[in-house]
Amino acid sequence: MPGKNAFYAQSGGVTAVINVSAAGVIETARKHKKQIGKVYAGRNGIIGALTEDLIDTGKESASAIAALKHTPSGAFGSCRYKLKSLEESRPQYERLIDVFRAHNIGYFFYNGGGDSADTCLKVSQISEAMGFPIQAIHVPKTVDNDLPITDCCPGFGSVAKYIAVSTREASMDVASMAKTSTKVFVLEVMGRHAGWIAAAGGLAADKEGDLPIVILFPEVTFNRKKFIARVDAKVRKHGYCSVVVSEGVKGPGGKFLSDQGLRDAFGHAQLGGVAPVVANIVKEELDLKYHWSVADYLQRAARHIASKTDVDQAYAVGKAAVEMALKGHNAVMPSIVRKSNTPYRWAIGMADLEKVANKEKKMPASFISRDGFGITAKCRQYLAPLIKGESYPPYRNGMPRYVVLKKVAVPKKLSGTFNI
Amino acid sequence: MPGKNAFYAQSGGVTAVINVSAAGVIETARKHKKQIGKVYAGRNGIIGALTEDLIDTGKESASAIAALKHTPSGAFGSCRYKLKSLEESRPQYERLIDVFRAHNIGYFFYNGGGDSADTCLKVSQISEAMGFPIQAIHVPKTVDNDLPITDCCPGFGSVAKYIAVSTREASMDVASMAKTSTKVFVLEVMGRHAGWIAAAGGLAADKEGDLPIVILFPEVTFNRKKFIARVDAKVRKHGYCSVVVSEGVKGPGGKFLSDQGLRDAFGHAQLGGVAPVVANIVKEELDLKYHWSVADYLQRAARHIASKTDVDQAYAVGKAAVEMALKGHNAVMPSIVRKSNTPYRWAIGMADLEKVANKEKKMPASFISRDGFGITAKCRQYLAPLIKGESYPPYRNGMPRYVVLKKVAVPKKLSGTFNI
């Protein structure tokens, strides 16, 4: 008789490698059929559990699961749906346990960021309290790299590589045109309140000063005068300058720089990004020709330029999550532990979810250069190994062959529906 | 005694593969030292000739020139500087001839788009008239793919591949989040007045209908009502939709859609892209959550995801340009001639510059689907081979190894300066 079934779900913003972690979970579980019966995935994340919309991953071929290792996005669907405290979300937690009980689910693998770590922890605690204990393991994922304890987060290395490569390429483009055309290029990147992704723009230069790059971190309050002076100095020296700006940069009043109260000709409010705002500041103050880009989803979906280190780590945390469950661990998260920088060596550690949930790891001050516009040697040492190695998807007719799963639904066992 | 020297210059917006054409010119010239002495490159394009700022490409090693084949941007510098008619720009043309005479330059290889073809033609005509005949050969380059006669333009295949891959990746990202988050993703692409790059977004789906994609071409006047109906239908059917919008899309009055008279809270005019405008229309009319991206320079600098077909053709036109010069041709351009679709076969042809200069090739009506928002099977057949094959640059420590040339200046021979 096989062991209890497992439930796997993808949560929050997806990444170029979250499916790699899914493959790590599923392939490892398949090797332990005595202890783990079926692996069910939530269709659209935790919503799939709440609505009893489970996907039987057993219906997917070994090659389809293997192909997840080179497929971006969330193959089972993800969601932005936060479960709050037991008091506030009691019906949701009770429903989760009902569904898990109905489908004999004893393992809960939740693949997400900080909010998901919190949910994962609560599922563990509440299932215990409700008499149907579930081993809940959090599988770390976030492009923002803002989870504590783990040295880095799967998903980050690939977006960092994308931003580093794109900034290098676009900077070279601008350099060749600067004599008569664009002198300042502004690239807006993700990262919410943490500047990790913006910092990756600093890797566009092999060493400080190779390319003129000015970084705007959310950790540093925007100072218009200092910023303009920095850009002006770079343009005078190099003839051009690239600005990498984090979406989360705020002005002195604590208001997002992107929030400029833009209105169209009819007075309608318009939502813009921060890149055009920064570009307009450059134009207003220095009257230089500029271009700007907003990478948005392109950066976190770019499996075509994923970091091999990141791919390897994403798989390792998925695999380790299952192994931890098999060893009886509960309310934990596999973490990445850095063993050495040169050569870069890492191992899997285990973090207590109590210490992970709801904490946000921002860039330490020691990673930001004294002027506030660049990365330090220490930061470079931290970032460099994370983008190392290429891991190309297979191509057919010039296009990457990304897999689309069958996603066969598991027959429902509960009567009635649950409104989310 | 070696033959006359050659002058090579890069013109207009650079691409992921313009340096491949430079390598084609230089490597081929180096094989014919009896006929072609030195190859001088203009620093920052034609400005380098006007200011007698020539780069001696002979000072670059064979491996540096070979590395141009995997290096994006314009390695010698490019410029946006249009020479007008002989009447309007006589001093410029006379100066060019003076510089060419001083440096014994008998070959003029001009690597650019439509405007450059015109300049190239004029240099040929005027040098003849001024008694120092120059063989002027135009080397085609433009991401916009808008040159006539040639089946496609080097530079386009790679940007098309970038847009097709990025649209596929971002669409999969949106698909996995659409249940609770973003339902419409808008990607702004280049292309000026021609919709070729936007059309490449259609390749994100292997066949029509695989992925819900709505394309806004500059060739089709924007119709707000029809557009919203199309997006609405796609979202209802698929749960989400991607919109690929060309920067050059115009509304019924002939005004660019991007020109919305945006003003910030202080009433200052703000320059925005067309992607946020389209996203705001979606929000206003359908109240759907959206994200938008502006690829800008990232798309045309993305050597990391270049098309092998494009790389091969970019090299071939550079090589052919030299060979045509050696055969005594003048005022011509190597073109790409499509021999067959399946299998895709192409050859180098020769186009008369009179027929190339100042003409813009837009998307034919037969390439745009009847509803105006997609590509036809015929268009797909045209585009598909152009993105075929991968041509990765070498990497070191996770970053592409792009070459930076020495760019040693040729000693000046003329007294006096020339103000551009």
C-alpha cells in the first residue's frame, strides 16, 4: 500500500525556473512510491486546493515532467491569493484540510516567496490542531531574492543574468550611437522593495568603470540633484550612460517615484512606469537624448537566458523538499547555503519556517557603493556566481520547445463548491 | 603595390548583427590584399570620414575581427547623420572626396538602411563627377526590414527571434497568473512605419490560435472599439491575452497613438511609449489587470538570442559587398534572394541602388489577417525561416564575451578641421 499523497502548488509571481523546482519535487517523489503515493498539483496554486481542482501529475509522462526543467512560467498555474491568520481565514484553512483529508494528502509542498512561507507554516500548524497533521515544506522561489536565511532564491539568478546581459547589450548599443543620438538609456527592472535585481545591472560591466552604469535602488531614497550630477559625470567621461532603476524607488516623501500623477489630454489618470519618469528627469535637467525600456515580465520569463546555477538550485530545492518530508521534517524550507566564493560551492540547508515567513531581506548597506548609485566589490562577489553557466532550452524551427502539460483533473470527492 | 584602400562605415541604428557584416567586409578584404590595401573604418560612421577620424582595422587581430561575429552594437560607432542632395550638402560631399583622396580610398562600403543607401548612391555619383571615382557599395542593415528589393534585411531576423521568443515566454507567464492577476500583457516593439517586427510577435504561437495574441500594426489605423472587442474575445476564450504593439501605430487622425499629450502633476509634458497608452485603454474599457513592457534597445541589441539565419546573411552581405567591388560593380547593394521556403534556401543577389534608396517596404496587405490584428499563413511562411537557428556568443563567468576593438586612429593627412 502506497503512502499518503502529496500536494504541490505554485504561488505568486512565476519565474523562469519555478517549473524546474516542480520537476525536482515530482521526479523525486516518483522515486519513492512506497512513501509517497500520488503527487497532485493545485490548478492555479492554492486556489486549486480550495476549489478541489487538483491535477494528477501522474498522468504526465516522464519526458513531459523532464521538459519542465527548460520551461518558464507556472506549468500548473499560480495565483496571488493570500491566506491570512487562522482567525481571519478559518473557512479557508478548514476547507484545505477537508480537501487534503478527502484525497489522503499528507505532504504539502508550497513553491513561493515570503507570503507563501507564511501560509505553509500555518497549514502545518492548523492541520495539526485540526487532527489531520500535514507535513508542510516550503520550496523557495522569488525573483526578488528577498527571502531571509537562504543565501539566494531560485528564480533570482536567471533574472539577474537577464538584466546583466541586457544591460551590457543595450549599453554597447548606446555607446555606438552616442555621438549623434541617444546618450542616456534607462532600464526599469523588478524587485519590489529590494534592490537585488537592480544590482544585477552592475554586472553588465566586468569590473567597476568598464561601462558607465548608474543604479537606482529602492533602499536608497531618490535624490534628484545627486542623481543628475552622477549621470552628467558619466556622460561627460564616457559619452553616454545607462541607468538601471528599480520599480520600487521612492522619493524623499516616501512616495514611489513612478507615481507622478500623470494625466492624459482629457485629464484621465495614467499609470506609467518609473523608467519614463527617470528619463524625463534626465531630459529636463540635462537635455540629453534618451531611450527607456521596461523589461517587466520579459525579465522573469526569460528561460532562454537562464542561469545554470539557478536551474541547478531550483531543482535541488524541489528534490530536497521531498527528501525532507520523507525524513519526517515539517514546517521547514530547503535553503541555499554558500560554502565558498572561489570556486563557488553551495549546499542545501534547512531553514525553520518560523524564521522565514513574512521577513524581507533587502540589500545590505555594504553591497551599495558609498555614492548610492553602484554595487560594491562585496556585492559583485555575491552576485557573480549566481548568473554563472548557461542552460539553453531545446529549439525547433528557431523557437524554444516549452512544454504544455495535459493537466488532467483528479475526480472530485467532496460535494458542494467553495467560493474563493 | 597594393590596390586602393577601402572605407567602411556603420550607419543609423545598430543591430545585433551589424558587426557580423563588418567582419564579412574586413575578412574578405584581407583575403584580397593585392586589390584592396587597407580597410579604414569611420569612427562613428560617416562622421569619421567627414572629420578624417579613421580607424585602421589592420591594427585589429584576426581573432578580434572574428569576435565581431558574436558582438552586438556598432563596434566602430555609428551615427544618425543624413547627407542630403548635392545642392544642400555640397561641402560635406566635397570633404568626403578630399578625405578619400588623401587616404587613397577607392572603395566605400556603407552599412545601413534606406537613408544610407541614398548617401551611398550619391557618393558614387558625386565622386565620379568630381574626378575621383569611388566604388560605392551599400551593405544592407536594418531591424525594421523596410528596404525594398532584398527579401529581408540583416538585423531583422534576430530582432524577430527576440520578439517571438519574448512574446511566447511572457504569454506563458501571464497564462499562469491570469486566474487571479494580470490578464492582459502589452509589449511595445520597434519598426517605425513598418509592422515587420510586430508581426514577429505572431510567431510566439506555433500556429494561429495556440496563444492569444493581438497585434497592432502601423499599417492598420487603430480602431479602439474593434481592438477592445478583439482583446475581450481573447480573454473570454483563453483567460488572458498578449498585445504586441508597434511604436508606429497611428489613430484615425494620423497622430501617433503614443502621443497622448501626457502631463505630470505640474503640467509638464511627458514623453511616454505606446504600450502604457494601450494598457490604459484596456483598463478603461475592460477593467482588466494589465502589465506592459517596452523592449526598446533590448530587442535590437540582443545578440544572445540572435537568429543563425540572420547571422549567416549578415556575414554574406558583407563578404558579397567586397566581392562586388572587386568585380568592378558600383552603386549596388548585395540583396538576399529567397530561392525556396521549404527547405528555406537563399542566395545573394545584386540590387541597383537607384531602386533601393529612399523607398520603404511596408507589410503587404496579404500578410495581415482580415481582422487586422494578426498575421496570415503567408506571413508566417515568410517570417519563420528568418528566425531559424541559434548562434550563441561564447560566455565567461556567465556573461557573453563581446569584443571591444582597439580602434587605432589613422594619422591625419589633411590640415584643418571640418565642422559637422
